[in-house]
Amino acid sequence: MTLFTPEDLLLYLYKESSSELTIAIDMALREDWTLREKLQEIQSSVDGLEKITVAPRMEVILKVMQYARETAVESIQHHP
């Protein structure tokens, strides 16, 4: 029984593992249910990361909009 690191399994999931490692993991997955579970856990974590979105807080957006309004008014007042 070969032990695979989480890094090995990540390489496998992203199809970046060597052909030898890919074959070894494929063979082990057929017989080792704990390895299949570990791979599924890692896959779930990766799927969760891909769904993360980042957005600024509404407070930040409002401050930027306020700054834009103020500088727009100043620009108009200085250029008749």
C-alpha cells in the first residue's frame, strides 16, 4: 500500500501529476476506500474554494462614490 500526500492528490485532481503518479493513484483508488474518501474531501474543498467571491463592503463603495461626487463638483467649479 502506497501512501499519498495531500499534495500528490491535489496534483492528481488538477491533472498535473506525473504519469507514474497518476497510474499509481488510479490503481490505489480502485482498492483503497479511505484514499477515495480523502480524494473526495480534497475535491469538496477545492470546489468550495472555486465558489468563493470577493466583494467590497457597502461602506467602502459608498465612500468611493461620495469621493467621486465631491471631486466632480470641485472639477466643475474650477473649470468654468
